[in-house]
Amino acid sequence: MEFSFNLNRTANASAWRVLPNRWDFVAFPLMIGLIAMAAVGFHETMAPIATLKTQVISLDPANLPEYAMRTTLRMLAAMVASLLFTLVYGTLAAKSRRAGVVLVPILDILQSVPVLGYISFTVTFFLALFPSRVLGAELAAIFAIFTSQAWNMTFSFYQSLRTVPRDLDEVSRGFHLTGWQRFWKLEVPFSMPGLIWNMMMSMSGGWFFVVASEAITVGNNTITLPGVGAYLAQAIAEKNLHAVGWVILAMIVVILAYDQFLFRPLVAWADKFRMENTSSGDAPESWLLDLIRRTRLIHRLLVPMGFMLATLARIPLRVRLPKALPVVTTMSKRSRLGDIVWAVFVIALTVFVVWRVVAYVRTGVTLDEVWHVFVLGLITLFRVLLLIVIASVIWVPLGVLIGLRPALAEKVQPLAQFLAAFPANLLFPVFVIVIVRFHLNPDIWLSPLIVLGTQWYILFNVIAGASAYPNDYKEAATNFRIRGWQWWKKVMLPGIFPYYITGAITASGGAWNASIVSEFVQWGDTKVVAHGLGAYIAETTAAGDFPKIILGIAMMSLFVTLFNRVLWRPLYTYAESRLRLD
């Protein structure tokens, strides 16, 4: 009888452990709602393409929940694609010297190519893939959002791989970890704090170009997808300030939602990857993460998935993932010969691509036009450089202040995401009306729009750097009574410098991109145009003049690449070689 009683008690205990608790009943509706949202979005993407012509964008606020859902799904899909791209591209660029010679400049060019530049040539491609479904247009929009998200995430991951502390790398090799194991056990965890903050910036930055992604106009070809961006474009076209106000409200709700349900749990989860010997006094928290941990049934369902992922990371695969190359290496004669052959190949390929581009552009562009576009590029370069300097002076101190205080970071996080997500289009009415009313110079007063969405790259990266700064280093500075300017010069600025460079590079590229919508603004039929390369690309894209579009994009890519080579890359090299937390 005693054995039977114990058996029944054990069986009851086992059954009790798989029954849902009160926290499960709170978490289950959230999961079901997420699944339902994804299912509805997938069903709408498989609808016939003709529905886009029959479904006119309505400014009725009752349609905004559906529009917000579809925009959010597009941005999440682009985020997943950006993360996969980041892991692959960033790893190749950081770990292979020869690949890095090509991939890093290409990344400079890709971040400088405006979203309108991609849309001009990708819409037709994606529509041809799925000619009878909305899916083709959805993929074109997702790809456009992807191009506004992927580059700063890739730069952040690349910077992390290049600055992994040497002692941690040596310990991983001492444990005979394979390249695969070292990648998942050391390098990816080390990159998590900075990568997650850049994911936030990418999600918010996607809003900046959501209008161009959902309301696509290239020449006479116009495609409008239901979403917040298309709603905003319609409101601007009709000069409907009430609709603009509803867009702002919808954005606030959506940003708060993905802050609470996605990024705050990720920030709290990633805090365990901080590189320190002493724990931080005030760790970030997330009510959703605490809720999932308190659930019984959902937690038991998630444990096998976590165990499977951990097992995959521990598999001793002999994947050739070498140590990220230092700045200075000793090369054998064979290696030097290989580098020479590789350099000749790259140069030949570059010359061929340039020749093809020049041959195409010459069909509709004269040398006078090229010189004119070059001068416009110099004007935009001056604007970008001046605004990046101003943004750095403002946001570096504030970013350090926020990053060193997790409790403050939790409060500032949703506000910073909203400000980063605030599209310049929403300020068009104010700028256009004020400039026209007071006869102001557009070359000066449209300039703030350029940095409106890009300054946050600096802030988010500095916050990430300050958040990831080892707590034991801060305690050592306190014990040695290092204060004031000496604290900034000897302690904090060297610690956050690699993160700042990442933010400055992406902010610079983003500012060039933002010039497309900032130097050519429109409110109804009223247009205000500033002199600059961005306005040139916007006007030629609207006209569908492809030779001039390519000329403008090529000139912008040239300016960004040379600017990065002359300024940012030397600073990046200095950060890698002199300011590593070893």
C-alpha cells in the first residue's frame, strides 16, 4: 500500500508539473495572438496582385490597426533576413583577409546606396518572380526595409568580431574549441549587447523609409501596399493633418509593443553576456521574460528547443572559422602571391563593373552633368560632416550617461526608439509651411531633416558600448579616484570608441541615404528643394531617368567610400589595435 501511495503521489506530481499555471494563462493569449497575426499576414500576401489596385488606401483611422500590423510584419521579416545576413557577411568580412578586402568596401557602398536606388531596380524583379500574387510586391517592400536595417547590424557584428579580447580567445583555444564552437560560445555572445542595440536602431530606422517601401513610384509604375507608410503618403498627398496625427499615435503604440515584447526581453537576456568579473549592481529587467520564466507548461515546451540549440552550438564541427585576423600579420611568400593574384582579380572585376556602368550612363548623361552631380555631392558631403560632428558632441555624453545606468536605459529605450523611428515625412508640413511662409533658404533649413533619423546610430552604439563596459573596470577607476576629464580620456572614451566608430560610420551612410527624402520635400502640391545629391536622386527617380539615377547613386557611393577610407577606416584600425579590452 505504501508503494502504491508513493507511486500515485509521484504520478500526480509528474502530471502537476505539466499542467499550466496562472502565468501560462497570461502568456498563452499573447502567443496565440502572435500566431494569428502571422497567419493573417501570410494569407494577405498570397492574395491576387489585382487586389492592390482595388484596395484604395483609406484615411479612416479604423483601418490603422490592420495597416500597422502589416507594416510590423514586413519589418520583422526584414529583421530576420538582416540578422542572417549579418552573421554570414560579418563573419566572412572579419575572419578572411582577402574576403574583407572586398566585402568591407562593398558594405560601405551598400549602406550608401539609397533605398530609392534599390527600389528603382528591384520592384520589377520581385514582381516577375510572383507576377500574379501580392507576395512579389511584399518581397520588394521587405527588401527595401532590409536595406535600411542590415548594414549597421553588420558593422556592429564585424566590429565585435574584430575586437574580441585576446585572453578570451586564447582560453577558448586552450579548451580546444573548434571554429564552430568558438563562434557560438564566444564570438556571438560577445557581440550580443552591441548587436541587440543595433537591432533596435535597425527596427526604428526602418520606419524612416517605410513610406518609400510601401508607396513605391518609379516613373509611371506605382505600387501601393496597405500599411502605415502608404497611409502617411496618402495623408501627405491630401494635406490631411488629422491623418498625420493618427499615424503618430499608431507609431507610438507599435513602438511600445515591440519594445515590450521583443527588445526589452532581448536586452535583459543579453545582460548575462557582459564581459566582467563582478556583476553589475542594477541589471536590466523585462516583465515578459520574467513571465515566460514563471510559466510551467510553456517553459517546459521551450526547454527542449533551448537544449537543441545549445547542443548544436556544442557540436565539434571542423568548420574553418579562423581567428579574426589582427591588423598586422606575418605572411609567407605563398600568401603574398595569393594576395597579389586576388588583388589583380578584384581590380579587374572593379574595372569591368565601372566600364559597364560608364557605358550605360553615357547613353543619357554628358560630362557637364557629371561635374554638376559631383558639385552637388560636395554640398551634401559638407552637410553630412557638419551634422555628424554636432550629433557626436550632443549624443556621446548622453549615451554614456544612459548606458552606465540600466534603470535609466529602460526608461529612455522606448523614447529613443520612437525618436529614431520618427519619419522625416511627418515633419514635411512644418518645414514646408515655415520655409515658404518666411522665405527661408532651403539649403540651410532642410539640413536638420538629414540627421533626424541618423543621429540615433551614434546614440544607440554609445549606449551599447557603455552598457557592455566591464563593471570591474569601472570599479577600478573608482578605487583609483579617476574623475573628470581624466576619467573620460583614460577610462570611458577608449572603452566606447570602437562602438562610436561603428555608430559614426552607419550614421554617416544613413545621413547620405536620408538626404534623398530631406533635400526634396513635398506637402501636397508644394515642393521645397535644396541643392544637393539627395535632391538630384529623388527628382531623377520620380522621373524614371535610369542613367541619371545610376549616376547619382554611383556618385553617392563614391563619396561615402572615399570618406570612409580617408577618415573612418583609419579610426577603426586604431580602435582594433590600441583600444581592445584585453
